[in-house]
Amino acid sequence: MPAMATPAGTRDKIQHPATAALDLATIMRTLGDPVRLEIVRLLADGRPRSCGELSTALALPASTGSYHLRLLREAGITRTRADGTVRHISLRRDDLEERFPGLVGVLTQ
């Protein structure tokens, strides 16, 4: 029996939690790590950055940078957009502000 093909784009779909599902305790626990908090502060200017740019800016190995970025995405703090093999990371400022007004301002001071 032939293997079932995965529909085009399904395996490349990057999952993000819905805005209504964002949990303050999870967000704060995730941002308790200074590296992840610094990533949020770097992204606060609104300019998306690639994984490589962030790893370089923080002097992290690519694997360590990817680990931190995955945790930020899973907590709903960042959004990751695929562009071929490059992943562009941005802060989910509007979603965070909708759910927790004032949080981004406090984190980026």
C-alpha cells in the first residue's frame, strides 16, 4: 500500500496559540529567562528578524537560539513566518496588548 502524501504546506505550517489562549503565567515563566527577555526587547522595535540575526545579536549558537525562539512562539509571545528556509520572528505586540494591556511596555522598558 503506498504511503499517504501530506498535503502541500501542511508540514510547513507553524503553529501559534490563539490570542484568547494566551496565559499570563506561561508568558511570565517563559520570560523569566534573561535571553528570552532580551529577544523580546530586540523585537520591540517592530522589525521582524531572522533566527540567524537574533542568534548573532545575542552571540548564541543556532541550536540554542532556535530553542529559545520555539519557547517564545509556543507561549504566544512571538510569531514565526516561514520564507523558504528562513524563519522571520516578530513580537505579537497587538495580541499581547489585547489580552494583557500594558504588558509589552513593562517588558520592554
